[in-house]
Amino acid sequence: MRKLSVMAPPEIILPNVKAGTPGCFHCGEPIDGPSTFSSVIEGRERPMCCAGCKAVADLIVESGMAHFYSQRTHYAETPPEQLLNLSYDSYDFSELGTSTGDPSTTDTHTVQLLIQGMTCAACSWLVERQALRTVGVKAARVSLSESTLNAEVDSSTPLTELMQSIGKLGYRVQPFQSSERTKLLGLENKLMLKRLAVAGLGMMQVGMFAIALHAGAIQGMEIEYQQLMRWVSLPIALFVTLYSGGAFFRSAWSHLRHGAVVMDLPISIALGLAIAASIYATVTASGEVYFDSVVMFVFFLLVARYFEHRSRFASSLSLQKIQDTLPRVANRLFENTLEYCSIRDLKYGDRIRVFAGDTIPLDGIVVSGDSDIDESTFTGESVPRAVTASDHVFAGTLNLKQSIDLEVTSDPDSTKLKALENAISFAETQKPKIAQLADRIAGVFILGVLTIASATAYYWWQHEPDNAFWIALSVLVVSCPCALGLATPAALTTAAQSLRQVGAIIRGDNAIEQLSHIDTVIFDKTGTLTDGQFECVKTLTFGKLKASDYFILAQALQSHSAHPIASAFAGTVNYEHVDESLKSAVSALLESDSECRPRREAQGLSFMHKGLRLEIGNAAFLTQAKLPSPWPTEPLHWIGLSIDSNIVALFGLQDKLRSNAKALVEYYRDAGIRTLLLTGDASAHAHSLATALPFDACAFGLSPEQKLAYLSDLQHQGRKVLMVGDGINDAAVLAQANTGIAVSQATDLARAKADIVVTDSDLTPIKLAHRLALRTRKIIQQNLIWALGYNIVAIPLACLGHIPPWLAALGMSLSSLIVVFNSLRLKNHPMA
């Protein structure tokens, strides 16, 4: 026999490291200098960059799965050493497991885990084998596309053992818990695709037989062959009608029972009559059959509705999926040690560590570390944002570069991601006035169509009975008002998605419609046109104490304020170094064991402590306090600190205009829209900023009530007003305005009252929103003109018998698709 030589497998060059580059055999990271760690894999010593990679590689080899390294197509992620020995004690079956079989007798649970870090088929093979090696795991299946592991586990086996087993391979493991909303939308999407596929296959099959029947009608065909084609087409068309088109019948009947006439009614009548007449013609071997028209009608209707459905729910579904895959646990820093805990156990001010590659679980402020954050969830921008200490980061965004420590500033139900999801869900449940008008027109139109179809059938029955049925059927099919019903929602949904991509969320039911009609725009100043980050650039003192003492007291007072001015006094309050005469008051303020009563929140704060009256605010607030000299005229925002009605210090604050504030005001002015500035700031600094921008009019030192009165007066004059603001004092005005826009970093109350919420610090989306609103109005007008114009032309032609049923089905479906695709042009609208 001939002896075969066994060759060693070739060295695999993976795509993320160049050939010949010295690097870790497990993760591919370059190794500087001689390697400290190594593992023997398939008889060869391989360099490792760290103890984490060595631990994972040794585990893979010892488990008999070294074959993984010859099959992989990508390097694995570098496993953080802190994650290799986590206990996962926060998880149990009661929250995550799903029983299979009779709950009283079953001893098996099905769990679904999200496995982060899998990059190729070899990874999924490795995870699957490792899961099956875990005691108590009866079955395991990995979905690489969904990054999930589905396992059947004995209920006596702790879930922590399975999670630790996978975690030791260097993968990040957490439970995957899909919300009911995601499940329902996913099931609905699958069902629509199944119905669409059945209708498409049925259309092709029946179409082949219909071609033979039509050719036979022209060239002649023997009756037995004609009947054969009809009988073969009948079960296919009937199944398509009942399965794929069944939703039309159910919808029409459920609405009709409650006295509502919807567009599914003429669809159901047309389908029912066509299939019934075709069955009768087949059974009696007489007349015409319309099987091809029926299945074609159902198929094109489902195509139009599927695209419309996907367009409507694309944003909410993507956000919901991000919400579903948020980490359920976090690495909490406690006394310089890491502990794994549920995010529900985290409190405001807790510190957590987020490793590179991890999703941020809660909103927070970076306290240490530098990294890049992928915020495409909120901004649609693919370029990551560099963050460092004191920067805000948000749940659902991805830490890309290296580990960072955060101070938690939210709970799971108050994150920016949750607010975004709620805003979109709220918008989906609302119907704008223009859409309501289209629905009312469609309702009247349907009744008119039914009347015309009946009159047409009666006329042709009197003159040409053989043609009466198919002509009436064509009228019903060609006049289905699907395009009319889609004209408005398709455009509004696409516009909302386009705005979200640039960082603006539509949550008001009439936001886009109203925005397209505005003729006046009102801007707040602080935190809206300016960045809201005040800086104390000058301090004047009139008391006996040092400036630092007064500044610490101001810090303590302003810690109770949410106004942007408080940002000038942010930072750690070092009350130990304050003068003894103020230490008690500062300590009481910081410990919150007193009643610091905000007095006219936009103007100032007052506080009583042991007979000592402390006040901080602007000149309008401190009118009763004594000042040795006049208030400064220097163009700064001056804030006074008063002790027992004597002003002891003045702080000169400054904030800067946002980089694109001037361009925004100029855009609206050039568009012929009146621009106004209404601000509660009456300082010289406010006047200086106002002169730098091309406003038509400005008003300073206004209270929230005065702003609201000013807006109401404009509306009484017939003005359509857009309000742009950010603070608590803007909430009432935002709600009263025809359209309200809350900018980034707006208060929760302002966001709740606004129709549009800008998620980025950039003001550009405010300009883009108006441009897109104008474009959307044109698209809606085009859609309505097309839908009505199509019916005005097509219905008379159908009544005259010039449109056969199959052409009517094609025309109606194409009309709906034209409306949908015309609306999708808004996605390509230049957003600059």
C-alpha cells in the first residue's frame, strides 16, 4: 500500500493583524518585547499578551477544544482579567428561566443568554461545546447572527455555573430578555412575511395557468383542458384568499360590527365576490374566472402594507432591541474593589466600571478614564465621541476604547434611552390632524365607491348582463382607497425617522404639520442659544471674609438649583476650609437637613438658618438687599450673595453662544420667519449676546408668566409660533406654542412638554426639522393629489368597462406603492 504523508495545517493569517507581526495568539494584540505569558497549543508554544488570554487559551486546550484555533476566522477579544472569575450571583432561574413541560413535574428550564464577543463560526462552535460540557446542560444551540445561546438546563443546576463556564472563555455573558413588544412586533413581521410569501407563490402558480387560459380564449381551447386549468387554480386561489387575505375580512367585519367603514371593506367585498364567482364558474363550467386577479390583488396589497408597516415601526423596534440587550448587571466600585450587582441595586452617585466593548447600563458622568463612545443610537452619527472626566454618557451606548469609571445619574426607568423609546412609542399612538382628515375623506370615499359600484352593476345588468359582474368588480378593486390612507402616515413616519438620524425625536402628534406653518420663532437664551455652562470669571467682595468663603457658600446654595447658572458653582464643596461663621450654614445645606426654599426659581434662592438669612440671585431678586456701590455695568451676568439683606459678594458669570446659534437665527430670518428672543436674564451680558444675533425683537428679564402672556398675545394675533427652550421656566411656553422644541440637556419637564426633543448639543437639527417639515408637507400634498387623481381617472374608466379586474388589481397596488416610495424620498432629503 502507498504510504500517505500527513502535512501540518498551514498557519492561518487572520484579518486584523498583519502577517509576521508578533502578537498574542489568542486575541492578536501586539506584544512589545519578549512575551511573559505563553500556552502550548497543538504541540507548539504560542505567545500570549496577558494572564487573561493565557487563562482562556489553557481552558480551551484542557477542554479538548484546541481545534477552535485552526477554524477561527477572527481573533477573539482580549478578555479583561476581572471578568474571568465573576460569580454571576445576581442571576437565578426564577427571573430568567422558562419551564418546559408541565410546571408541576418538569425538571428542565430553557434559558437564553446573550454572548458578546463571538465573531465567527468557530466562536459559536466553542461556546456550544463549552455549554454542553457544563454539568446539567442537556442541549445547547448558538445563534451567531443574534449572538445568543439557547440551553436546556436542569433546574437543579445553578445558572451561575453555565454563565461562569462561558465567561471563562473570555466572552461577556448576560441574560437576553426580549420585551413583549419586541416579541409581538417580531411575530407580526414573520406572519406578514409568511402571508406575503404564500400570496407570491400562489400568484406565480395561478399566473401560469391563467396565461394558458387567456391564450386558449384567443386561439381556442377544448373545454376539458379549460376546466383542468380552472380546477387546478381553484384550491391555490382559495388558500391564498383565506390565509393571506384573511386579515382583510377579519378587519372589515370587526369594524363593521361597530358601525365603522374602513378601506378593508371594499377589499373584502371585491375578494369575496371574485372568488365566489370564480368558484361558481368552475363548478358549472360557465362564465369567466378571476383567480389570477384575486391572488394578484392580495399579493400587491400585502406588499404595500408590509413596506408601510416596516417603515412605521423600524425606529421603535431598533430602540427596543437596544433596550432589551442592555446589561442587567454592572461592575460597581465599592471601597476600591469591583462587585457584580444588578442595575436595579444601583443608586444615584454609585460608581461603576465599564470595560472596553461593553454597553453602558445607565446614564452617568465619567469620573476617570478616557475612551471613545459609539452614540449612533441617539445621533445616527457613526463617528464615536471622545469622552473624558466630567463628560456625560448614556445607557445603550457602547464603550469602544478602554475602561472608564462612571458616577450613576439615573435609574433604569429614567435613562435617556428610555425617554427616547417612550417618545417614539407615544408618537406612534398619535394621529395628526391631517391624517385624521385623510381618514375622514377615505371613510366618505368608501361609501361613495360602494354606491358607484352598485350603480355600475345595475346599469350593466340592464344592458349587458354578461359584463356586469366583472365591471363592478373592477370598480371595487381599482377604487380601493389604500393610497389615500397611506398618503399621510407614510410621509410623516419617514420624516420622523429622518429627523431621528440627525438627533431629533418627534413626540407631538402634530409636530411636523404645525412646524411647516410657523411664521414666528421664539428663542430662550440660557442653555438654548448659549451652551448653558456658566463660568465665574470675576468676583467682587464687600464683606469681611475672603472671596473663597463666599464662593463656597454660593456653591452650597446653588447645589439646590437646577438652573444652568448653577453650573458656574459646580464642583466639590470644601466646606472644611470655609470660615467658622459660615460652616454651620454650609454644612446644613450640603446635608439637606433644612428647607432651602427656592423663591422664583429663575431669579434666585433664599435660605434661613439659625436666624441667618442667606440669599443668592440677580439684581431683580435682591432689590431689598443693600449694596455699597451700584451693580456693575460690565457685560457679564452678575449674581449677588446676600447675608441678612447685605450683599457681600458679586459673581460675574459668563456663558458662550453655541457655535451654530447665529446660523440658526439667520436661517429662520432668511426664510421670512419673525425671530424673537425672550429671556429671564436682564443683565448686560444678555444684551451683549442679543446684539450679536439678528433678532427682530428682544425682551429681557421676563418671568415664566410674562413669557406665556407674550406668546398668547402673538397667537391671538394669528401668529403660528415655534418655541425653542430648555428649562423648567420654559415648560409652560413649550406646551402653549404651536410647536415646542426642547434642546439637549433640557429638564425632564421641558422634554415632557415639547413636541420635538433634540438629543444632541448641536442646534442644527432645529433648522433641519423646519426644512424637512416643509418638504414633508409637499410630499403629503403630492401623495393626496396622486391618490385622488388616480381614482378620478381610474373609476370612470372602470365603470365604462375599459379596465379588466387583473389590471385594476395591478393599478390599485401600484398606486399604493407609488405613495410609499414617494414618501421614502424624504430619507434622501439633503439634511444640511
